[in-house]
Amino acid sequence: KKVICIGSATKDIFVVLNETEIKENKENLTEKKTISLEFGAKIYAENLLEEVGGSAVNVATGLNLGGFRSFVLARTDKSEVGKWIQKKIGRLKLKKNYMQAQGADPSAISVIISDKKHLDHTIIRTGDSVEWLIWKKP
């Protein structure tokens, strides 16, 4: 009943918009639909939320709810963002024994643009904390 979840730990910033303009693009197989925001415009969000996320954190949280003892193996830096991620992981009652708070690469941050009307989202993300894991003891 013990599971180590290896992956990312991120600060997720959710930007909830009432409505965005969706454009159909049937000729492009990889971008069939796009959201359109006016360049240089000021767009008002209905809400803005900050949550901890990332693959390792999300899976470990779900496993905890299922009765497993979950450990997170992920990396953050020692900045305020990294400390925030570590604190939030602790509040979720996830085991942080394998968390790495080191390295020069910044902690991962995601901005999720969520459209209430179309019930979908787009994620803009920095880095990949899995690539930055240190596998050898210092």
C-alpha cells in the first residue's frame, strides 16, 4: 500500500474566462481548434486560482484518497515558488521524503486558461521537472 509517484510538481495558476473565441482550423491536423485572444487587449477573468499540481502530485493525491500511502518524487527549486509547492504538498498530507529542493532550474509553473462556456482549457507550462531530477546522491 505504499506508492512512490515520480514526476512533476508544479504551481498551477487557473485563469477562468467566461468565454473565448474558438476558431475552427480543419486544414491543420495538430491545431483543429484554437482560442483567439486580441493581442494587446486587457481581458477580464472571472476568477484566478492557484493550486499545486503536476503528474506526481496529482497521482499521489488520488492514491491517498484511495487509501494508499503516497510518496512524491519530484523537484522544485529553493525559490518562493518552490517553497510554496513544497508547503502545499505537505498540506495534502503527501509524503515528501523523496522531494528534491535543489538545482539551478526554476520550479515548474503552469497557467491554465479555462473557458466556462466551452468547458475546455489550454495549458501553458514552463519546463519539465522530471528532466531536472537528480538521480545520484550529492
